[in-house]
Amino acid sequence: MATCCYSKLVGGPCGSSSSNPANAICESMERCRRNIKSHLKFYDCFDSTLKTEVDLLLARAGIFEIKEDHLKMSICPRHREAYGIRWRCQKKLCSVPPEWSVHKKKEFRGDRGLTLSQSQLLYRLTSVLVPVASPICKQCRLFLTKESKSFDTSSMPTVSTEVIAEIPQEVKDERKGNLFPSESAKSDPGNESTTGLSRALRNLSIVTSDDSPYTTENNSSSNASDSSSNNEDQSLRRLKLNEFLSVSGKGAISQPKKSWDQLSTRTKTVRISKAKDAVVASLEVIAPGNPASLWEALKSSQSVEAALCITAQTSADQKYLEALAETYQNANSWDTRRQILSVIADLIPYSMIQQFIPGITEYRIKTARRHAIQHGCGVPLPAAKSPRMRVDESQLNHFLCFITSPHVVQDLPFGQHYLYLTNSKILETPNIIRSMIPQRITDQYRQFCSETNFTPFSTSTMLRILSSCTATVRKSLHGLDYFAAEGAKAFEDLMAIVEKHGERQWVHRCQQALKEGKQYFKTDYKVHITPTSHVPDHCSTHALSTPKEDSFRVTCDHSHDNCCPSCDQLKSIIMEIESSLQSSEMRDEDRDDLMYTFQQACQAIESWKAHQVRSIQQDKARTSLIENLETSSVLITQDWAMKFLPQRYRETQADWFAKRGISWHISVVARRIDEKLQHQAFVHIVENCSQDSNVVVSIIRHTLQELKKEHPEISTAFLRQDNAGCYHSFTMLAARRLMEEATGIKVERVDFSDPQGGKGPCDRRAATIKAHVLRYINEGHDVVSANDLKQAILSHGGVRGVRVTLTDSTKQHPISLQGKLEGVSHLNNFHYGEECLTAWKAFDVGEGKAIPWSQLQVQIGSVTDTIFSDSSFSPGDFQDVPLFHNKQSAVQEKTENAVQGEQNAASAENERAGLFSCPVEGCVSTFQRYCNLEHHMHYGKCIFVEERHSLLDKAKILYTKKLQEGSSAQPFMAGSDLSEQSVQALPQGWALRSSKKASRFSAKQKAYLDEKFKRGEETGFKADPAQVAQDMRHAKHEDGNRRFTVDEFLAPQQIKSYFSRMTAKLRQGSHEVEDEWNTQAVAEQHAYSSSSTHILQECQLIHPITYDTYNLCELYARNKLTKLSVPILRLICSHFEMEIDNLPLRLKKPYVKLIEELVRSCSCA
């Protein structure tokens, strides 16, 4: 197409517009009459001198005074689009040239568009044309205003009318092959108009270069103003080059009429020949006599390519870039294209990328480079995690309290467990044991919530929380008391000993027998324990009778001539292991080490076995008392709860350390009225308490006093207490005798549970109270003192059936009860008579030992002054124990002979299993309601059933064993297994607690332990008692001899006690002694707070709340939620698990209300 006149002013190729590619016809400037108000307003350019599109086009070409001839110029659609109302400025910084601007090279944001007069003034001052509407800052604008006052516009150079008139003729001359107008001007000095045009073109330059922050939409790859202003220089250089070629004997070079890409092949060949002549002539002048060497050096230096911005590419690079370009074009989304583009954005320049990806914008290149810096080349953007769950902290705490209650988890934590957060932070928590699988926990929790009218989480949310707060799922174990823990570890130690020596088959057989023995102790052993068993291992009467004291002995009316295959198998395998150790060939040092481990393991297994017998027998005291309760009698269960650590709603790190626990004591009182059980709990919050016998005596007296005052009909009390020293002491036994005189209620019986005997009503009541207090704290309150704890328990009406009082132990008078009772620690059951005190070692075993009161050395002091006279309980009374009866019994009992000779063993058959099962190992009782389970745990009787196999299963098991024995064995007739004599008959009283002879540590042992302790204090790395016990076995002198013999080895518990005494001595001066209760309380609260924080971080809403491509937070802030359709609103509500089943299908308002409530819980609200 023809070249327009306007292109001679601004440069650049002519052509059609982007909006209408078919139209490429030039038209005169006077027809450009489009409205430019919106265009100028968009760039904040408020200039009244610009009226029409013609004014704007000519001003951006450097013509500030429009004459009639200017309107006759032609302009193509492309230039009209590029410099008219579709002109675009890509950046927002001030466009004034830096060498003249007030702020120099500093970047200031433009707040207005450049006016016509300002553009004209800048052109006069800097000879640089800044297009109208380009951004300009306030400082430069004010400075231009001052300069305009002293500026004479008459001196402004402009393009004359004659110049404009001659432009069309110039185009014609140029088509005929004439020289550029500047060359004609030089050959014809009289041509003033052409000289004026050359001068105007030389001074004219539009700021659209790559170095400038402002470019036009269609001129991103060329500099129009530079091309226009340099035409004269190009002509001059071509003239001088032709003179040089003429002197060198070469042909002259004519002015090019087309661009290189538009030239024909023949013309390109001619141009290449001309370039060759010019290069060779230059080389001969620069390096006379040796131009070839210069040419080789020039090629190897790559300086020509660098000067011309040519990047050398190999064929492999070419294919690589083409492949990336094809991948970019095939990508469907901008995210994927950005990743691909980030691979090459920093490797090659923008101009080369345009060759492979036509149409790519500079914005996308810069975005890809930023992506490579922030995320890496080709790395996808990290997915923004937006949880769908809304967290109600009251619901969360309610659920956490349930899953950490004694019903779900076992007694004591063991080991450590680590929770990993999404921000890579690791939380260290105690590893607890859960007694059931997650689905069972959620089913029980939903049933529990339905009984208490509490709205729970959805099942999927609860399962997600359980999977995040992981714990070990219990297979079959009755609590982690230290008897069970050490017994289980003992079996593992024996397996490790067996694995170290012996043949493979023998090792396998021994380990299999040990596994069966361990499983037997966990499951069926409790079922087999009865007072009339013919097996000495199972007969509780035989196991708990003292052979040398008739008062504590019962002669069985049956023989012990049967044996238990499981018990005897374990005994036989232990004897076999011992024999193998003694006969094996090994170093004496190794044998002593293994024998010590073997002896400790055997002792732990026997202790575990005896503990189970004692626990079952002592629990009979509780069940018999509950069955015989009357209107005038009560059963009081007492225990100290774990100390409550002060806690604030917003707790700083400084507040967490150096906490002192608050002591609180729980007494659960039960009675029976008209065959219905009633109960209530008395909570004593004691300040400045040491938890000794004096405080416990005052608590018992206060409790009995309150009961007598409110219920005068009560005259008898039975006490069941923990085996701690504050209860099981002579002071307590003597003080209970005096309670009737002080309170009017006689303490008739006291029973102590076996150590580590399991959870009781006090522990369960404490768990309920602590959950209530935590909900109070989460409401924004602090519980940092004893009075705060009382207020928390009484908040919201208090806990049903719980009464609280606050006391101070420093205000009470000490109790003066002195005396001595031999062997009091071995006596566990006491009956208070008129003349004597009757004691038993085990419940209902023997007639008991009668101790006349006259024989007891008792000095009675002031007991009546120990009552808390200034303390009173909160209002309350007995509450009925909720119990719901199902039409079908949960457990059906039927009597049949046991396989191993056990008589009257119970079995359970339940067509519809209960949802809640008793956590006591071996008990088969199940319940449909949680309240029934609590009633069973507090006041019920467990039903033990032996694990059974079906007939076909038992046949398969025995058949497998027979095949493993071998087919060559001859069958023989034998009597019943039950008639076989036990491998080793157990003596009478084998399950009673034995008193260990106290022995002092030798000087050698103390020196070794002191050395370990001192090193831990100095380095800060405290010694682990278990590791110290292990190191002690291998400690040697400098001469290589062993430092300790087998008899001098110490157990980890002994070492731990010694270190505790050493620590207490060091801290006595600073009064920083922390007892075991404080340590346990800190561990429990830390575990709970860590789990709660983890769940909140995993489940809480993260700003912004999004669904698909919708930013709900932004829509809510702009009140645009109502613009969404009803189907979209329903999808959003379903995504966030909202209840929408009952909402209308055509109204937006209910759905918008739910979404607004969701967004208000976000951090941005």
C-alpha cells in the first residue's frame, strides 16, 4: 500500500488497523474528527486546547500550531489508531526526561496527563517530544508552570506550510529513486523548505524507545521517532561510504526502497555483494597486508554479533526453543503457560522470544521472570489451602474432652508422639493408648451428645480430627499401670534374650510360646481367677492366704491337683531359657548381663500376674458394699485429683513457665434409696496444701459433717480410698475411729484399692469437671487461683451433682494422733468395731486380725478443731444415677463347664451388640447408652468371659498343631490335661505383696550415680535412669575389670528415685521443689493444648475464603453475594457443609445469610 504523509513525521510502517484488518486506505487528516474527551479523561489530561482528534494526532507528531495545509496530509488506519484515541501508555511513572526533571533519576508516579502546552515546552527545552497525555508528576508540572512564564513561544521551531506541501512530492521523488530530501538539500543550497524539514525531523523524537517507560501499542519492536530523526544521518553516512568505495574501486550503494525482509532474492544477492565489498575494503585499510587474520579474529571474538544483538544458536538450541514454543502454544491455561515461559524468560532476550512465540507481550515475559525468581523455573504455583470447615471452639473442646477421657484412653501416657503441622512445625505430645477404633469413638460420641442435647461435629470432621491427633489403638491391654507396662516389657526382654543365641527352630518355638503367654495374661487369665479353682495359679483363696498367720489364711475345701496348660507352658519355657543361658558358651560378662535381665523379667512377669489376682479380689469389696447399701449408709470414694495448672484465656510464653498447681480433692458419695442409687460429689479446693494426712482427716470430717447436717438419717459410712500414704497411714486409721463422736456418722469400714488398680469414680468425675472448666476458660476467663477455679466449676449452673468449697490448709490446726501399727502397709481392709479394729491383707480372705483398741498406742489430740469452720459447700444434693433399661438384656449369661476345668465360666451372646463396651479387660458388658456405662463403671460388676473359638475354628487350630508336630508321631492314650500336675506348684500366698528388704547403696554405687548426676547438671543433658542402668552393667575400671558385680546392678526405678532425692536437695534452698503431681499436670495440659492448637490450625478458615473462582470475602465486602445465582449459592453452601435441605430452591436470601455468617467468622471480618 502507499505510504501516508503522517508516517514521515513519526516513522513506522503503514497498514490497516487491528479492529478492521481489511481496511488499509489512507484518508486526509481533516476527516479525523473523533471525540477525544473520554481518552483525555482516562489519562487525567485536562487540556481545553485539544478539541478534536486532528489536534491530538498532530501534537503527538510534534506539530503544535495547526495550519490549513496540515489538514491535507494523509494518514493510514494503523497510524491513526496508534497515535489517536487508541494510543496507550503502559507505565505510570513520570515521563519527563531524567536529565531535566526535578527528581532526576528517581522514579516518581505521574498523577496527571501531559497537556499540549507542556509537551510543546518540553520539546523546546529538551528537543525530546513527550506525547500528549503521558504521565507527569506534580513537581515537574509545577516547574514547567514557572518555566512557561519566561518562555517565548515565537521562538519555537515548527514545520512550515511549505514543508507539508512538499511531502507528497517527496514521496513521489523517493519512489522514482531520488535521494533522500536531505541529500537534495545538500546538493541544492537554495532549497530552504527541504532544509527546514530536515531540521525539524532531526529535532523530532517521540519517547517510545525500549529504554523509555512509555511505548505505544503497535510500536513495541521499533523506535519510530529515532528512525525519523536519523534519516538524514543515514543519508550522510551512505554518501561518505560511497565516496570510500569509489576510492577503493568498488561500486556505489543506492538508498534501499524496501526492508530486507521484503526484498527479492536477486536484490538480496546484490546487497550481499555490496556488503562484502565494503567489509573487504575496510579490512584492507585496517590491516594492510593481512586482512584475512583480522577477519578470523573478528569472527572468533563474536563482537559483531554482540553489536548487532545477534545470539548465536546451535541446531540443538533451535530445536529446544521450538519445542518450548510449541508446548507454550498447546497449553490451555495461563498458569501452565507461565511455568513454561519461566524456563526461557531469563535465558534469551525478549526480541528472540518474539521470534518463536509471535504476539507475546512484555508483561507476560516479566511475569514469567518474577515467577522464576519467587517459585523457580517451571515450578507450579503452590496450591492455596482453603479448608472447608468452620471451627466452633466449644464443639472442639467438647469433643477433645471426650476423646481424652478415661473411657477412651488408658491410664498413663507412655513414650512420645509427634504431630506435624502444615507449616512444618513439630508438636511433641505424650503417646496415649485409645481403647477403640476411630469409627467406634465417633458412634459413641454422637450417642453421648444425643443424651446431653449437644450438637456435635459431623462424622467426617470427627474422623479427620482423630486422624490428625493420632494415638495408638489398643488391641488388648488393661491400662498402662506400671505392673502391666513392666510385665509387657519383660516378655519383650525374654524374646530378645532368646534371639541372641540358639537354633532357629528353638528360637521360633520359644518366641511363639512367650507371645501366647503374654496374650494369655492380657485376656483370659482374669476370667480364670476364682476362689474355688483347682488350679493353684487361678485360685484366689490359695494365692492370697498367708501361710504363717491363721488370721489371714483360708484352707481351701478343694484340691489343687489340676494345671493350666497356658500357665505351665510359660513356666516350662522360662525354665528352658534359664537352662540354655547357664549351659551356653559365652563370656562370663555377657552371661551375667543376660542372667540379670532374665531375672528382672521373670520378677516383672510374676508381679504382673499377682497384681491381677489382688485387683480382682479388692474390687469385690466395692461391689459387695454397693449391693448392701441402705438408706442409712453411704459409700464414700476419695482421691486427690491431678493438680490443676493455672491457665489464662490469652497466655503469653512467660505465663506458661513456673506454674504451681492448685490442689483439689474429690469425694464421691453413693447411697441407695428404694433400690435406686443416688450420688453426689464433694470437691475441696485447698490452698497452700501439702496433701498430707492432716488435710485428708479434715476433708473427711467436713464431708461427713455436711452429710449429717443435710441428711440426719445417715449413720454409717464406708470408705474406699487410694493406696497413697496420706490415706494408708496409722494417723488416718486412728482418726476415723473418732469421726462418730465429732460428726454423728460412724465409719464402719475402710478398703484400699490395690496400687495401680485402675480408674475410679473420682477420676471420672475429675475429667468431667476439668472439661467444664476448660469451656469456661475458652469463653474468655482466666483461672489462675483457687477462687477462680471454684468460680469456673460453678459457672453456668455448675456440674450436675458436684458441690464445691474453698479452704486454706494453713488456717487449720494440726492433728495430734500418734501411735504405731506394725505392718500397716500390708493391711488393705479394716473394720471398725466397738472393742477392736479388724484388719485383712486381702478382702474376705481369713477371719481377719483383731487388734484391741487398748493395744494401739494412740495419743488423741485436738481432732475436733480440724473442721473447716469458715468453709461451706455450694448448694446441691444427691442426684439419681441415670439408668435406662433396654427391652433386650445387653448380656445373657449361661453356665457351662470351662474347657480347662474352670466351673461356672460366663459366656455372652448378644444379638445386637451395645454401642458402649466396658473398658475393663475381659469384661463383656455392653450398653446402648453412655449413662449406663458410667453406672456400670462406678457401681456395677464386671462380667468376665473366656475367649472362645467356634467348633470348626478350634478343630482347625488343633489340626494345624498336629500337622506341625509331624506325621510320624505314634498316637497314645493319655488322661485329661486337667489332671496333670503343674510343672511347679505355687506356694500359698504367692500373690500377696512382699516386703522388699531395704538396702543402702554402697559407696561405689553412690559415687557412680553422683558422677552421672553431676555431669547432667553441668552439661544440661540430664541422664536417663534406664540408660544409666544399662551403662552400669558395662562400666569398667581403667584396668579393664568390671566395676560392678551382678548383685550390685541397680534397676532404673532405683536410679530414678536417687536422682529425685538429689534434685530435691539442690532445690530446697530456693523452694523450687516440684512434686510428681505438678509434673503430671504440666504434661497433661501441654498435651491437650498442643492437640487443640494443631486441630485449630488444620481446620479453621483461612483468609480468603474461596470457592472455585469466587472470592467470598471480597464479594461480601462489596455486597455482591446477591448477584450470584441460586444454583451457585447452593453449591457454595454444600461445599462448606451447611444444612440446606429444608431451604427453598428459588430464594437467594437464606443461602446468602448462611454464607455471610460463614464469612463473618473469617479473620478479615
